[in-house]
Amino acid sequence: MDKLEYALVTLKNNKQYFVLEDILYQYDTYDLILNVEDENDVKIVLQEVKNGKTVFTPLEDKDLLKTLSPLFEERIKIKQSNIK
């Protein structure tokens, strides 16, 4: 079985999240993140570099969320099938 490793990030609200997957879509990078303490807290965020720091901005555009959600789902399913 392959070992899974996830990056750990801390948002401005001081909550920590695992970065489960990232996707490059229309020249922007989006991450699927999972709260370390609350597995029901899952977000899609825009990853940007500002002043040399990586910044994660929660995605609120419903149309973009509808587009990205199935892409993340597909990537996670592929990752799961490779573990077996």
C-alpha cells in the first residue's frame, strides 16, 4: 500500500488543514483542504503567492465550485484506486 502524505497549512483563522489535492484550472491553482479537527470542514481554496507567501482564499463563486468539485472528486477516486 502506498503511503499518503499531505501538506499541513494554517489559515488566518488559526485552523489547520490538510491539503488533500490540488488542481491547476485556467492558470490558477485550487486546493481541496480538510480541517484537522473537524472532518466536516472541507473547502476548495484558491492558492496564490502574495509578497512571497502562499495565501489560501476560500472559493465562493458557485459556478466555479460546480466546475471544480467533480474534478477534485475524480482525482481523489483515482488516488484511492491506486492505493488498493
